[in-house]
Amino acid sequence: MIKKLEIEKNPFIGIFGITNEEITLLSVDFTKEKVRLVENTLSTETLLTTIARTNLLGILSAGNSNGVVLPYNVEDYEISKLKKCDIKIEILSTKFTALGNMMLCNDKGAVISKKLEKESRLIEDALDVEIFVSDSINFGSMGLCTNNGCLVHPSLSEMIDELEKALKVEVDIGSANRGVYYLGICALANTKGALVGSVSTGPEINKIEDILF
């Protein structure tokens, strides 16, 4: 199932949440109606929260069904709230806080920016997958990945074989929100469904359905 969504007229919904197979973390900007839409589309539970006192969950955090990785400036009360999810939490001390932009992962593997190389062991332990380190910086914002498939920015086309080896799924090129190739900020997806920005086109949605499910 794929549904269109926007948050306060913003179609870049991937900025405001992250999801896995069991739970979706959403910013507090989601109304009750939109929370129900997320739950019905992704077939997950939801938790509304902030990260580092912001609504930028998709930018500042990353994870899979095993764990979630958070920046050093996450607040104690936010950590306490996330502990209700019964998922491993790892807080990284690196100065690079846009972790969601720098990591592309599923339950089979993860690709991270070289800027996070010093933190790779902690990330590996949290997500319980093998970590691949690469030179590209913004894997998370440039890709949309599930346990079935992955779509990435055209600039990563020469890395498709490497990404397929790392993530253990088919990888192809795609876009959302009418030609935006930064899929990570345009959508939320797992193997059961996807939410895409409200201006996404029919062909874009068809490609997402073909690859990610």
C-alpha cells in the first residue's frame, strides 16, 4: 500500500520520521488523523517524539528493526520516551549529528558515510548488521531502503553493485515529489507499505512499489 502525505503543506515527509517493520517514530507535528494513516499504511505502531528538541527525526536519527542511532545532543526525556519502543538505543558522540542523512540501512546491512567510520563498531552493534563504509556523505537522504529493495539518487548509479552487496537487496534509481532524487527526505517505507510526498507522480509511485515491495 502506498499513500501520499504532507505535513503542514510540506511534502518532504521523510524529514519528520523513521520506520522499521514494527514501529514508526514520528514528529509531534503529525495529527491524529495522519498518525492513523501512517499506522494503517505501514502496519506499525507509532510513537510521537522529538530528537534534540526538534521535529527533524529523519535527519537526526537512523535505524532498523534491531536498533536506533541518535546524536549526542538528544535529550534525556527523549531517550526515556524511546525506551518504550523496546529497541536498542545507541547515542553517538560524533560532532556529525545528521545521522539520518549519513546512513542507509535495513535489517540486512548498512552503508554509512566515511565521516562516521570511527563510530562504525557502535553502529554495527546497535543495528546488528554488517557495516560498509563509503566516501559518499549523504547516503540516508539519497536513498530509500527496505528489506526487499532500495532506490537511490542517480549520482550513486556507479555504486549499485556495492550497495546491493551491502544491503543484500536489489538497488535501482528512483525519485519522488516530482523529480526529487533525495528519496530519504521524500518518503517513509517498510516491506508492508510506503508514504510518499503529496506531489509524487504516478510513475514515481509505481517505481517505488516495484522495487521496495
